[in-house]
Amino acid sequence: DAKTTQPPSMDCAEGRAANLPCNHSTISGNEYVYWYRQIHSQGPQYIIHGLKNNETNEMASLIITEDRKSSTLILPHATLRDTAVYYCIVRVGGSEKLVFGKGTKLTVNP
Amino acid sequence: EAGVVQSPRYKIIEKKQPVAFWCNPISGHNTLYWYRQNLGQGPELLIRYENEEAVDDSQLPKDRFSAERLKGVDSTLKIQPAELGDSAVYLCASSFDRGRRAREQFFGPGTRLTVL
């Protein structure tokens, strides 16, 4: 599985958009980009995934660059409850294996 | 819908003692995973089951760790004997996988193990 690079930490003001970047320059054509988050003392929670098109669901939007070498997770209106570690993972389609890095610790401030 | 259930939530033991963790996946989920998460790190896969078959146990330290998933539903992960370095959070996850399309994994709250 390709590796990802994320900033170790970010801050965001409550109510503002949180934009979390991820670099995956060695991603292969059949690898998806997945995002999970882990709130303190809880297990990871699935957020969203995509292959090459931008995706949006009730939690977030995922923007993948045209060359697929990087992506951005967008939380449009961050709340205090969005404070968590966010993991960007690349995963081969049809593969069950998730390889987590250290993620980005997002702190949403009041 | 009930999520993934794990017990106990916390366990403190002396080194060299045995310990077991239990996981009940989401109803209908055929794939079950055990992960270990060390402090400040992301989770690492220990073993993956498809129904009752362990299909990926390459990261499971087999000298002291064992797992089972009888009847393809709930699962138990055991450590015997425990070492200081086994202190971590043990996470269970499940997913419903059909064909080649793997779906998102749902995680339980984890068991925090402290070995003294």
C-alpha cells in the first residue's frame, strides 16, 4: 500500500472550515483514498473515501487532485466535537487492509 | 443498530499473566479485525477473519498471542503470557464485504490494557 504524509497537527476556529491535507505521491491507479478519524478514547470512525472524483457526504467533502498525488478533507463548519486525530489512508480496491499512519491531530478552538 | 461491542474496556494485569479480550461485531458483518494501537500511533492490524477463517495473521505474534472466531460471529483475542510491551489499546472492527468491493470498517471502543 502507498504511504501518506500528513501534518502532525492543525488548529481551526469553531464554525470555520477545516481543510486537512494529505500527500500520497506514490498512489497507484487502483488505490482509493480513505479518511477515518479517532476521537479521544474511541475507535476510529469512517468519514469518506474516493478514487479520483471529488466526494461529499453528510460529514465532509474530499477533494482529490487531478494527478491523484494529494487530497484534502474538508469539514465545512467545524465544531468542538470534530476535535480528533484524522487519518488519511490509501487502500487497494478490494483489499480489506487499512494501514494507518500517525494522522493529523485537529483541534477545534471556541 | 448496535455497534461493535468490546469487553472489558480496561484491564490491568501483572506481567506474565494471561489476558483475554472479547469482541462482538455488528450483526451480519462477515469480516472481523483485531488491531493494536500503541500510544501516539495509528492502529496496526493483528489479524483478520473472513467468517471463521483467519485470512491474514501475518502481524500476530504467534508465540504469545492467539485468536479465535468460533461460529464466525464473536471473537476472542488472548495473550499468554503478557509482557510490559503489550500495554496498548486493542481494537476490534468489523465490515460486510461482498465480492471484491471492500466496505468501510466499523470499530469498537477498544480495550485499554496495562501490563505492570
